[in-house]
Amino acid sequence: MPRLRNSQPPKYRRHKQSGQAIVTLSDPTGRRRDYLLGPYGSPESRAEYARLIAEWMAGGGWAPNAGRAPADLTLNEVVARFWVHAKQHYRHSDGTPTSEVKDYRCTLKPLVALYGHTLARNFGPLALKGPSRASACPWSATDWPGR
């Protein structure tokens, strides 16, 4: 896909092998993903293209949710996304990580080990009792102040 100038939307085009309409969008990491839209030239494929481009433009030129609903994420995926945020956000002014990063790692490790492949939508508060008992942390949720 060529570089786009002036935030031009990617082109609606025909996928030669399948005859489907296709558009290629990039995600924030730079990876490109092809979206099949339906039979080329059909009103349905044009509507799907319009929807994807609207989401693409609203997202600042990044691909929409890669075709998966947020409810389809596993806990591994949720924790991975949070971990990227935590490593960037929890920093001292000199750029070194704060103690929260270590605390999150300690807390999330048993959660991922026990429930990593569980869909986030199927994970509930009762499931948190298992990781707190299996925690490698020197404290548990019941030891925290104010609990």
C-alpha cells in the first residue's frame, strides 16, 4: 500500500483471488491489515467501506478494532494492552519505573497464569479469589490498607 498524502483514505479495490472488495488499513504499530468488505461493487461492500473509513478517520488514521469486538479479547490481550500503558505511565520524572510497575507485575502474573486464555467477558469477580491465593506477592488483597 503506498503512503497516503494529506490523510487520503485508502482505496476501495477488488481482491483478485476472491472477487471481494478490499481495503488495507494500518494499526498504531504499523502493521497493515486487509479488510474484506463483501462482493466487489455491491451496496453492502460500499457501506462497509464507508463504515471502516469513518472509523479510520475518527481514529486518527489507524485501523479500527481489527475486526474483533472488545468482548472477544482474552485476559492475556487485556493484560498485554494494560502492561504497555503501565510501563509508559508509571514513571518517575527521571524516566525510571515507579514501584507500581513491580506491584502490577506481581499481581498480574498469577492472574495470567490461571485465566490468561479466558475471554474477558467470561471473567468475573469470583475468579479473582484464585489468583490472590496463588500470588507470589508478599501480601494479598486482604492485607492492603483500608480493606
